[in-house]
Amino acid sequence: MVAEVGAGTKASDSRKNCQINLLLNYPQGFTYTVLNTQFRGFADIPAGYTGVQQATYYFSGRTYTMKEFSVASDGR
């Protein structure tokens, strides 16, 4: 997916979202977690602009398990 801004783009082009849903069946007493994630890509950010990559992890019905991760880059 590509997020972009600039001439000829719409406001909705500046954000992209991906959501993954899993149905887990496990025995009572077992627990699960997100152990690792990887992001791959590149950013071509002009000087004077800022780009942000953000990931939010949550488990349905459990608001206290949310984890947010952000990386910001100012154009150079």
C-alpha cells in the first residue's frame, strides 16, 4: 500500500490502514500474546514535512491490552 500527499492527491491518500483479525481457540488457562512484528518499506519525505508510522495492538474486549508504537521522521 502507498500513502502519499502532494499535487493531484486526495486527503484520503495520506493515510492507509491494515487490520488483521484472528480467531483463536485455546484451552482454558492458556494465554497468548503478540511476540514480534516487522514493518518493511521506505519513506521519501521532503524537507519540511513529517511522516509518522504508527501501529496499535489490541485484543477485542480488552481495552487495557492496547500497545501503541510510533516512529516519526522529519524530512532531510
